[in-house]
Amino acid sequence: MAVQEQDERVSAPEGEAPVRRPRVQKNITRAIASDICADVFPVGGFLPTENELCLRYGVSRTVIRESLKILESKGLVRGRSRVGTVVCAKEEWNILDQQVLEWIGPRIFELDLLKCVLDARRAIEPFAAEFAAERATVQEVAEIERAWEQMRDAEGDVARFTEADVAFHAGLLKASHNQVFMQLASIIRAALEFSLYASNEAVDARGEAVEIHKQLVEALRMRDKAAARDCSHRMLDLAARDLALAIRKHPPAGE
């Protein structure tokens, strides 16, 4: 079914197709990406021709070409000269990209991405917590504590709770003063948000998580590296438990 859009067209030189406004471009890119993620266009296969995509989505070749460029930049497809555009293996997708995660949607559970995020956190966060206990400035500890307070106050609102939870963990990575961890704070932020939301949504109450986060803040304030590391490990164990609940609530299609 073609995507219906109300956006006006932008004038173009005579003989050339008018160019759609940016919102249409974004919607068409999302539509093609969603079809790829849903296996409408399976991995290893070729996308339909440009003309066929124009008919399918109801837009010009210019819009299709620009959308394919965006998808190629994110690792979903690869153009082959005189052959066509092939759908890349999922291992090549930029799964840390906010848009890619949104396109994947509910299939994020099937692709095991949330467990992968948790594995990465287990490898990083306890060390970041230990470093933060030693190196964080007073201001950085205050910012982490502020994020904890927002978690506490938003306990019944999953979206607000998760937003504060993400800020807490991103702040912890930055407070480690390890340049690699500090870079990772921005790189994995989108994936962290999806992972934390899934864990937070899976449980009816988040008091236990609030308490462990509070203990970590106290460990940072006391400059207790061992306690900070221990809190981080317990926090991740709790996240693993809640994530397992979330996965059980979202069984693979067909089960």
C-alpha cells in the first residue's frame, strides 16, 4: 500500500521530478526500513527496482534514491552498480542508531539485542562505577543524584522513570573520567534507553531499583570504590531479572 502524504512538493527545474519536503523523505525511509526489519524484503535479497519502489510507496525516484542513501549509511542495504540494492545481514546494521532501533520495533526482542546491551553493560558499568567513586567531581555526583531523585519521583511513570534512569547511567559513564567510557555514554544512549525501558516496563513496581541506585549514589559520595562496584553488579542482576520478564511477555512471532 502506498504511503499517503499531504506535504507539498518543492518546485524543481523543468523536466525534473519535484522534490518532496523532508517529512515525506523521513516517512518513506522509515516505511522501507520497517519493511526490511519485518522481512518483507529479506536479508540477502534485492530490493525492488527504483520504479517498483516508486509505485509501491507513491513517491518520486528522487525520494527513493535519497531514502536508499540513508539506509545504506546505517548498514541496512548496499547498492551494487548495475545489479541493484541488496539487503545486508543484520550483523551489519548499525543497531546502536536511534532510528534503526525504532525501525526494528517489537522485533528487538526476537533479535536478542536487549541481552547484548546487558552483556555490554556488565562488561563496562561496574568498572565505570568504581572509577566514578574515585574520580567524579562533586558536581557530577550531584547530577547523578538528581537523576536518582527523578527516578524516585517518577516511580509510577515508566517513560519518565526510564528517562531519568538513562540520565543516571550516562552520567555514571561520564563521571568515570575514562575517555572511552565517556564516548560510549553517547554512543550507546539509544540502545540503553530501549533496554532500560523494556526492563522497567516489565515490573509493576520499581522500588528495588530505586533503592539500589540510591546506594550507588551514596557509594560515590563516600568515595567507596568497592561498594560502588558491588552496587553496579547488583543493579545489573536486577536488570537481567526484569529483562527476562520482558522477554517472556514478548514471545517470538508464531509461538
